[in-house]
Amino acid sequence: MITRLAIPKEYLRVSACGKEMEFVRTPEVEAILKDHYGRDGLCLKMLGRTEHLNQAKTDWQHAWGDGSLWGGVALTTVTPVQNIYSWYGLAPRVYGLVVLNSERAAQVVDFAKGTGRPRVAKAQQVAAKYRLAVKGGDINKQLAESHRWIGGKIVDFGRFHFSDPKWYQWRMRQHVIRYHKKPHKKSLGYHPCPELGVKGVREIESRIKMMRWDDYEWKGRTVLDVGCNSCAFAREATRRGAARVIAVDYKGATKNRELDNWLGYWNIDHLQILLPKEWKQIRRKTGIKRFDTVICLSMVGHAGGYKRWLPALCDDLLFFSGQGNEERSKYQAKLDRDFAEAEWRGYATDNGRHPVWVCHKQHAQGVATALDEPLEA
């Protein structure tokens, strides 16, 4: 996603330069990026050297438009390619794109520390697997160019793109459709994905309205989506300004990562975890003890029922629904026990009849130390 950031220019001290880029990694910039992306150690990578900028058109207009500053490939096209390489340890991961002070286009990335050696053959294998190319050149030759690497990381992705984007989008569309296991039309998934023209059996917009998401603050919050399916709710939380979103399911994490990367949701983390047995892995893998907001919709029946590990992961707000055709009475007493307020919102009627609550954790008793205790009931 693209964000506008205003950062005082005295903080933007260039710490490293490449042939076609500048890195900014200062304590002040790290702190600002942590506020927006919920992570430590991030930096800005600006494609195009300051002294080489074309003043006839601002840098960021080149980035999102024709990409002419970097050989005719827009930064929104380059970034998903870079993230594919990051999955193989071959590039710094990109978490977002920013327009900096209404002047510069930049990626928000992990810092490339310069350790290791270039793995050119592996990089070429990745290019073949995903049908990647370089505009106006041979990708295999350009991957072998030393200036593209800092140690074992590729940092220069100017002109990189998908040679067959229709094929890749078809792959992503098939993933969304496969997440609906019952007999269905080809265009139907469990969650809808309008960006790919896929409808879903879940009515995401009506559920969001029912849970009154517009009434709650999302900006800067940590969000856990438990039983994320193909991540429609995780993407919505990101659109609303959540700083860090973790999407968890028992399968499909790798494909969900691919899908969100293709759609431009680069700051979502995807975990494949078997619940309830491995619930503490969420904390270990993210470093987050409790999340500001937890989304758990129509999935506890697949995780051994409602147990105390769920409120233990929630610091403030839980959006919760039971399985299809369950009654309110099955959960109300337990939610009242674990939350200061368990607000009953009625029954959602998309794909069955599901009881829905919005639960508030403030001042709830008996859960504060639960994360480090054995939780059974």
C-alpha cells in the first residue's frame, strides 16, 4: 500500500548509495517507520539518486505512473518481484511504499546488512519459476551484475517485472477459489476477492457493518486474524490503517503471502499454525504478547472450541462469531467471564446463521497472566 509520509529533511541523512538508489537509516527515521509499520529496524530505500532526479516531473509521479525514472517499470510493479526474492532470503523485504514529503518515492524495507555472498544461480532459478523478466535486458545476465547485490542480498530491482502477469494473476485467482471446498462455480471463493473478480460465500461488507468496524480506531494497532482463510478481513484491517497485521490459518500461509504480495498488502505476516495446540507460536513468531484487536470469525469449532487462549491473545478488542447454526447461549457466559463487555450483535446469515459479538477487554478479570499459564477451559 502507498502512504504519504512527512519526515523532517534533517532526519533524511543518506547512509548508503547504490548505482540507482539511496538508503536512509537514521534513528529518527526508524522510529517514525516503527509507528507506521509496527516493526524495528526498517529503513527507506529511494530509487533514483538525488543528483540525478528529473525535475520536470516529481520523483513519486514517475514511481507510480510510467516508471520512466527507472527504465519504464513502475515501483508498484517492481515491489512484488522484490518480495518474491525476499522469501528466498535473496532480497530485503518491502513493507510499504511511501510518498516522502510530497517529493520522493521510497520503499520501506529491511536494511541489507551486506553479509554473505551473491547466490546468482538461485536468483536465476527464482526468475524462471515465477516468469520474471527485466525490461530491455536479459534477467539472468542482470542478476549476475555485482552492483545489484549487497553481500547476499539483491537491492537493485529497477526494470524487473512479471513477464506473464496474466498467468500469475490466474494463479492467485485459483488460490482464492480453492479456499471454498464445497461444489461451486469457478468464480466463487469462500472469501470474496474483488481485485481478482472472485465472489465469495462470505459477505465481508455486511459483516463489517454488523460489527460496526467504522466505530473503532484501527490506525497504529496490532491486529491478529485467527482463521484468516484468504485474508479478506486482514486486508480490510490494513486498509483501515493497522500498523501490524498477522493472519493465521492451519494451511495456505504461503499462498496467502503470495496473494497479498500481488495485491499490494506487503505488511501482513502469514503464519501457518495448528490451533489450539500451537497457539503460543503466535507470540513466539511475532514477538507480540497481546494484540490490540483480534478477529476470530466462525473458526473456533475448528480449533477445539472456545478456550482461554483466545482472550489471552487479546489486549483490547475481539470481533468474534461462532460456527454456523450455533446459538448465542453457547458462548455468552464464557465471553462475559473473559471480557469486561461482550456486546451481542445478532446473527450473521451469510452461509449459515452465525452468532456475532464485539468484546471489550478493558478491566476484564482473570486473564492478565493467562498467556504464560496452561489454559484448558
